[in-house]
Amino acid sequence: MNPKLLFWVPVALRLAFVAVGVGLLWWWFGPVTALWVALLAAGAMVLVQLHYLYELSGWLEDPKSSKLPDGWGEWTGVFSRLYRLRRDDEKNQAELTEWLARFRQAMHLLPDGVVIMDDVLFLEWCNPAAEEHLGLRHDRDKGMRVTNLVRSPDFMDYLILGRYDQPLTLSFRGRKLIVHIIPFENRRQILVTHDITETERTDMMRRDFIANASHELRTPLTVIVGFLEIAASEQLDAATRQAHLKLMMEQAYRMQHLIEDMLTLSRLESIDHPMRPERVDVHKLLDKVLRDAQALSAGKHEITLEVQGSDVMGSFDELYSAFGNLAANAVRYTPAGGAVHLSWDDTAAGVRFTVRDTGIGISPEHISRLTERFYRVDKSRSRETQGTGLGLAIVKHVLLRHNATLSIASEPGEGSTFTVNLPKALSAAPHQAIPALAAN
């Protein structure tokens, strides 16, 4: 039905009802009484309209706290429509609040920093990542100029020049950041920061690894190629040829060990080779480590082993590689006549493997970098001992896979102590203690 009819039909019916009542009163009581009743009815209707107008005015002043009246006549429809509008508005407000909360939560969880600024670079909002990257504090710095908060000449030039088509690479507060500004709306800008510190460090490690590996392989290859060229161009006597062959074999073994260590590191870092824990027979493991150390020493050192701890759950091969590298390093860096002691014992926190030597020791400034790949404390001595420079890197990755830790204590000229602490969760049933074994 036409909305106008819905409005006017009830009005017409009410006016007709009043007119009929006034007419009847006129006929029964005369014109004066009828006119007074008509005036009173008209006044009552006006007062009702004014009352509902007053109610509507009060509700418009404070829609949230005031309750809509039920109304009478056409006011019933008016108030009913207003109620539906308010209910729809509250629903929209609730949805908007929910979406805004989700948006803020998403912005808080983003690894990239997000800063919202106005057109004159005053801070309006920033997420926790931006606070960490740029040293901002939303509650403290809101309303302040960003260029006064981020003290960097490169950053200020980037903002002032306004060339936002290319991002800025910025070194700030010990971090390497990619900074990009995105204008939006008419009077706002978004500043986005992406932390590439770890990526840069990884790339540098990769470049250093390739350079060091190339260098380590080039040296023995140069020796082998040089001897082969001599052998091809000259007639050598048997003794010289035998000496050359021996040197080439040593360099070939050195390359082989290097490649094996590189493959071991690659396997330890690969997610395609997860560790499959098994019960590790500590006596069998450490006896094998002891024999390898004795073979490397060739009787030049006093090597002892003492086992007084539990078996563990882990990878036999990986632990053998880690412990073997620690023992081999102790032998290599201990002068002839020195001593190397290997021990295995239980602790309150788990199980402990210790390698103690009376070797040349390590200066404090080198200790924190010993587990880096190809890091050399003394490059000349490393070549003499035939080390690949990857042994302690392998140790670090094996221990990471076993949730174990490595601690190093050393003084130059006083020897070194390498201690591996395996957590209690890896402990198995203990073995009977065995007496110390020694080899001279």
C-alpha cells in the first residue's frame, strides 16, 4: 500500500470520529458544549504531539542512554522505525568494532613495522614491530614528528626528498632495515619497515662459507695439480715420485675429509633428515671415540677415559661425530707428551661429557667464535694438524639437535676444557662405572 495512504487514512478516521462526536454533542447539548469539547479534544491532540516531540528531542540528544517510548497513533510507526534504525546501527557498530579489533591484532602480529603518519609526518599510530625497529613508543610518542624520533640523516633525506617510488635501505640501532613509505588518503602516509638483519647475516655466512670452502679446496688441488704437471713433464726417480705421491695422497685425504664434513653439516641442517632417537650405549660410543683419539695421537699423548653416567637417548652416529671432533681437537692442539682426559658422568640437570687437555689453550677473544665454520685461531697450526675448520660447527649442530649445550673454558698455555651438557630428558638407565682407561 502507498505509504501516504498508511499515514493519512488513520488521521482521517480520527478526525472523522471527532467530527461525529462533536456533531452528536451539538445535537444533544447545543453548539456551545460541542465547541468546548472540540477545543478540548484538539488541545489534547496537540499536547500528545508536543509530548512525543519532546520525547523524540530527548532521545536525539542521547540516543544510547535514552529509551524510545512506545508512541501512539502515527508516532508508533515513527518510533518503531527509529528503533529498527538504532538496532541496525548498533549491529553495524559491533561488526565495525570487531573488524577494527581484528585489524589491530593483525597489525600487532605483523613481523614488519607499520607506522601511520599525517601529511606533516606526525605519528598517529605504530605497531610493536615498528617500536622495536625504530625505537618508538606509541603511548609516549603519539603526536610527535617522526623525523625528531628517528635520528638518521639517510632517513631524514628520504622523507624530505619524497622519492617514495624506491625503498630505503637503512642501518639503524644495530639493524638493517628496508624502509618504504606509502601515501594513502589525502593527509596520511604509511611507513613500513622490514628487518633484513638476519637475512643479511645468513647471506654473509653463505658467502663466507663458499669463499672459505673454495680456499680450502684450492690449496690441496694446487698441490696435486703441481705435482702432476711435474710428473708429466719430467722423468722422476722412484724416491722423488714416491714422495710426490705421498704428498698428493695427503692432500686428497684432506679434501675428502673436508667434503665429508661439509656433507655432514648439510645433513644436520636439513629438515629432510630429522633425528630418530635411539638408546645410545655410552660405553660403546666412548670406547670408539677413545680408540680414534689414540690412533690420531700415535702414542704421543696420555689419553684417559672415565665413564660414570647413564646411557642416553639420541643418535649414536651424530654423538660419535660430535664427541670424536672434540677429542680429535684436544689431541691436535696438545703438544706431544701432554694429556687428554675424557669423562662421562651424571649431573642434577642431566648427563655431562667433558674433554680436558693440557694443550696450547685459547685466548678469550676467540672462544665465542670457535663454532663458526672455518674459523681459525691459528691458521698455520690448523694446516699442520690437518683440521678442516668444520669440526666445532658440526659439534654445535649435533648438540642443537639433542637440545644440549657446549661450554668452553680455556687459558693460553694452560689447556682447555670442553663440556657438553645433555638434558635430563635424554637420560636412560645408568651403566656400572668402569675404571679409567689409559693409553700412552
